[in-house]
Amino acid sequence: MMMKGHGRGHGHGHIHSHGKCYGSTAMGERGQIVIPAEAREELDIQPGEKMIVFGNARKGTLIIIKSDIMARFADMMMQKASFLEELFGTKKKSNKKAEQDLTEEDDSEDATDTNK
């Protein structure tokens, strides 16, 4: 069943701009859940593949993400952090230089006022 206004997709999944609902599953006695076949196929989830599990107890939500996706995300964030460190590190130096210049100007004005 497709949601009104969404022309893409197939099966019983609902497509939204943020993802797709693949149906429901149940947890077994040993805490295992079955990922629906359509999700496994579309997301290329293989047996034994590592997953990262996030949750929010207050909201009752659980999110499972393929670990290779999280590793790529972490790499991207580290690259961005390095870029920001370089960017702001340079700005800090510029700010320190500007502060030093202002201090020197204040010192020279104080010297001028003393000479009056």
C-alpha cells in the first residue's frame, strides 16, 4: 500500500524523503529480530554483517545502521573536524594578532597621553 502523493516504490513499504518502512518484525526469546527480506535485499545486508544499534528509551525507538556506513560517517566527521581545526586555528592566530595590535595601540595611546 502506497501513501497518497508518493509515486515511487513497490510492495508494502511506505516511501518518505527520510526512508522506507519495510513492515514489522518480532523479537524472539533470545533477543533476535528478523530483518524483512525486502530490506535485506535493498540495503544489501548479508548474514554475519556487523550493525550498530542506537536507541532512545524515552521515545521507545531503536535504530540499526550497517557498521560500514557508520565507519564512513566517522571518517567524514574526522575530516571535517580537521578542516575546522585548521580553519579556526588560523582564525585564533588572526584574533590573537588583532588583540596584540589593539594592545600595542592602547599602549602607544597611553604613552601619548602621558607625554601631554
